[in-house]
Amino acid sequence: MKKPYLKAGLILTLGVSILSTSCIGSFALTNKLMTWNKGVSNKFVNELIFFAFWVLPVYEVTALADVIVLNSIEFWSGENPVAAGTKVIEGNDGRYLVEADETGYTITSENDGSIVRLDFTPETQTWSVTANDVTTPLFSFIDDSHISIIGADGSYRTVELDARGVMAYQNEIIEASLAAR
């Protein structure tokens, strides 16, 4: 049986890791889910839950959230917001409150009260960000080997989830970043 989101998650992980620092992170959300599963009933029930969470892309989504959002927060702040529940994060530009819930994360600036929301919508397989009451989809899973992702110019493009497709997308973002300087 194919795991449609596993390949996408692995390729996105590779892509993000190339653009970011070498911090691996603690994968606190995924580890919390696995710890909960280990504490349920007996080993046969654990195995059924584990299998169900792989078939339904629960583990893939938690790993992707860890890679894209939580491990980055952990790298910059030194603490993962899921590791101990809601956290206050001290940044160079102020304090932030990060709250996790069943669909995503709310990040509130204690400096100016601004709120940024990251959400995953299972029906559309989309991660989106909401700031200043404007919601922008970041990327959506199209199928096993493609995502629709926002480009440097703000338009959405289909990226093939293989080394060539991810590298082309990364090059586009890097070139746009360098041109903006």
C-alpha cells in the first residue's frame, strides 16, 4: 500500500532542510503522539492505532508540522512549544505565546498583540497562514507526487515532489530573495 503523503513529507523535509540550518529538532509533536499510543491498552491495540495513524496521514502530518513549524521555533527560541504545552517564547524582538490545538498553532506577539495562525485543513490537505484577518494557503497536497505551493511572485505553482522539482522551487525562492536585497 502506498503512503501518499509520506513521499511528499520526505521530499518537503529534504527541501526545507536544505534551506534551513542543520538543526534537527526534537519532533515533540510526533513524539507526544507516539508516547500516547504506547500508553494505550496493550501491544495489539498499540499496533492497530499505529497502523491506522500511518494509513490516515496522522504521523505524516505531525512530522511535517514538526519539520516546518515547531522545529524552527525550537531552533530560534531553544524550546519546542509542544514539548511542554503552551509556551512563552523570548525572541530578539519580543515575547510570543504559542498555543497548539487540534488543527494548528496560534502565535501571539505580547509586544503588539498581533496574532498569526497556522492551520491544516484535512479536507483540502492544505496548510495555511492567517495574519491580519487574511488567510493565505501555503501549500496543498495534490496527489502522491505533487503539491501546489506559493511561489516567490505570490502565484501558486505545482511542484513535483522529486529532487528536480524541489530543487527548481528552491532555486526560484533563493533567486527571488537575492533579487529583493
